Amino acid sequence: MSIATTVTNTADAAPVGRSWKAPIGFGIGALLALAVFAIGGPATTAVFRVSDDSDRIRLADIALPANGVGWVVALALIAIAAYSFLQARKGLKMNRWFGIAYAVLFVIGFLTWVVGIADRPSISLAGLVAGSVTLAIPLIFGSLSGVLCERVGVVNIAIEGQLLSGAFAAAVAASVSGNAFVGLIAAAIAGVLVSFILAVFSIKYLVNQIIVGVVLNVLVSGLTGFLASTLLSRDSETFNSPPGLPEIRIPLLADIPVIGPILFQQTVVGYFMYAAVIVVWIGLYRTKWGLRVRAVGEHPQAADTMGIKVNATRFRNVLLGGAVAGFGGAFFTLVSVSTFTRDMTAGQGYIALAALIFGRWNPIGAFFAALLFGFATNLRFVLSIIGTDVPSQFLAMLPYIVTILAVAGLVGRSRPPAASGVPYVKE
């Protein structure tokens, strides 16, 4: 039996039973949309500005009647929810495009409603999207790190610690050397060091992977916090004043409205993020290396029989995942802010883990899931600026509400690699 056949058969072995999670989630969301977006929708016009005054190419604003859009969205969501109930009753799996359409419609309805009830019912669509992508950058790196680790059967709970260590190392190395690119290299090395500890204890000594990950997060948090309050605070000019990474703007392409600044006006970290998603996806699904990696994560015994060194493959992937996460941690101190503060990652490693689950352990899926979480975070700041009546506490909860819904499985069933979290001992 070939490796490809083994991986495919293992992936198809999980039975697809009748699940009411998605229909119930769709139904609750549809009723919420009916009550809030439609019945409670404001009789105002929500304006979405596609272009800013500084853009060379100007596009017309999008003006939507808030109440009318609310009714259209609510009825469409009710139809999708009803179809989902019928499919679940027949024991059939609903096409994923219905779930994507549901999410898009709900976001449109929510945005139109929340902008319509604001003191200034106008919002920059370009700024909202660009800010969402920027905030999602560390989440994307963290979720890619999780993909690389879990695809070989190692649960990487230590993403938070890898991001935090990368942020700390980048700040110190860039400050001392006066070069932001030196900070990038140091961030990747710091992430590898944290991953090395995770790999040694979980792969070599067979310690519970989740426990090791949690302990590493606490250890890195305490260590960086101690060094920040002692070494960095005493001489911040020397150790905690890193130069920022410059933006690299591609002429003409960066002038395209909405997507231009997102794709063609980024720092090295931003460009590397897009490249990393593509490279990891191609590597996992279009190369011999990826086939071996997935074989180790799905059926390590069969992979070992075919001559693949299971634990060596796991070790290498965990270290590679640490480098990717550490690189993402550099975003905090070299792009976002120009100084390191204690626990500045603020739990984003755990949200990256949720994005990994939401994205079904796929680099492309994790990328879009991270964008969704970044969108929820950025929406909080944008809505507070335009003066919406929605309580600020609820806006602060947005990214975590999305995270809970994703992990709870209300957005669909996710099946991890079969050997994820299971140590391998060669018999």
C-alpha cells in the first residue's frame, strides 16, 4: 500500500454522521438577524467609502439603505438555515459554499446595521479591510506554525510563547544592532528555541504535548516579563528602541483602490506572510515532502513501514513551525509598535490556534480564518471611532466570540490529523 493511499484512506475513514450543530447555529443567527437587522434596523443610509481622498483612482461610495438591506439579509439567512435543517434531517452534508454565503451575508447585514445606527453613518471600506489584514498578520504566522506542527502529529499550544519570544528577541536584537532585519533573524531563532524545548519533551520524552505547550507559554511570559522590567526598563534606549521595518511600495499597483495598499504596500513581514501561505500550501499538497509530512500525521506506523523517520520528521517540522511563529512575533515590535511591553501578544497565539481549527488544518483555510479574526478586532476600533451605540464591552468581545463559535464547531465539522497529539514509539 502506498503512502498516498494510506493518507487518503485514513482521512476518509471518519464517518460522517448526522450533526445538528450547523443548523442550530444557522437558525440562531438567522433569528438574530431578523430581530436586529430587519425589525430593529434603522431607517438611515449606511455609506461605505471605497476610496480615500489621497487615492489617485477614485471610486464612488456605496450607499445602502440599512433597513432594506437588513430585511434582505435576514430572509436569505432564514432560507439557508431552513435548507441546512432539511439537509441534516436527511443525513446529508451541506455544501460548504452555503456556509460561506451565510457568513458573508451576516457580515454585510451586521456592518450595514451597525454603521446605520452610528452618529456618523459612514465608514472607510478600504481602511477597514487594510486594518484587518494588518492585525491578522501575527495570527496568520501563528496558524501556519500550528499547521506545520499538527500535520506531523504534534499539537502546538506554545504558539503564544513563540510569538512573544519572537517579539522580545526582535526588539532587543534590532535595538542593539540598529538594524531591523537583524531583529527579524533573532525573532525566528527565538521561536526555534521555544519549539526545540517543545519537540524534545513531547517527541523524545513523550510528555503530554498540551501540558508542555501551556508550561512554555507561562515560562516565556514570565521570563520576558522579568527581563522587560529589569534589563529593558533600565536602559530602554539601548535595549528597547528598535527601528521599524520600512514599507515597500510597488508603484502603480499600490494605487489600486482597496486591494492596492493591502497587497502592494507592505513591509517585509507582510510580503513574507503571503509568500509563506502559498509556500506552505504547495509544500504540503504538491510535493513529496508534504506527502511524507501528512503520512506521519495521519498514520505514523504506515509511514515508518515505508522508511520515513517519523520522529525526525516531527522534530524538523516543529522547529520550522517555531521559526515561522517567531517571525510573526517580530511584527509586534518592528511593525506595530516600536517597543516591547510585557505580554504584548495578548493571547493572539490562542486565537491563532482557533484559526487553525477553523481553517480545518489547511494553510489557505487558516489564512482566511485569521483574516476573519483580524476583521473582528479591527471592527471594534473602527466602530468606536464613528460613534456607534453598541457598547464598547461588546465590541471588545467580538474577536473572542468569533473564536468560541469557531472552536465549538458551529461553523462546520473539523477533523484534525488522526495522529495529532499522539506520541510515536517505534516497536
